[in-house]
Amino acid sequence: MVEVYIDGASAGDPGLSGAGIFIRNNGKVESFSIPLGVMDNHEAEFHALISSLDICLENGYSIISVRSDSSAVVNAIEKEYVRNVKYRPLLNTALELSNRFDLFFIKWIPSKGNKQADRLARKAIYER
């Protein structure tokens, strides 16, 4: 199973944002810092998830476990619902992508367990 750690960060609300993705696959490690432009933190978290799913699909991974410290994103995926209409297109995209895996898991983890993805997300903010 491929372990995927994701985080989104924003320097303001809204502000310049970035996505950090850290992937472990059978001892192989991949890291991604993706500048996202100006958006709020929740949008950045959703974009981190969507980008990670795109990367995993491109690499042909069929079983993935995503870990995020964003309870908003994890809850939205688990419930397949988000109250704020602003995030619905992002949720729908994430759900469509997640359904393309043989097995997809998402789990909330505390921020202290997500330091690598957080570092990558913050780095992406300043990579302009």
C-alpha cells in the first residue's frame, strides 16, 4: 500500500498558497512542493489532495492510504459532503479521482505526524 501524506498552506486567508505531498512506496520516497496561487487554507488542503491523487494515478498506484491533518478535508471525503458551496467542486473532483483506485483510504493525523508534508507546502508558497 502506498502511503500519501498531504498538506495545504496559505500565507493569509486568502493568500499565497502551496501544497505539500510526501509519498512512501515500498521504500521509495517522493516529495512534491506545488505552488497554488492565492486561495484560502481549506482550498489549499483540497488542492493538495487532488494533486496527490493525480500523481498516484499517473504512477499507476492502485491502493493508497492518504493521511492529512485537515479534519475538514477528511470529514468531507468520508461524508461525501461539504457545507460551503465554494468547496463542492473541489470535493467532487477529489471523490471522482478517489473512485478510480482499487482501494482508497483517508485518515486524519495530528499535525505533528505530518511535518514533512507541511514543510513541503510552506516551501511551495515561496517558490515563485
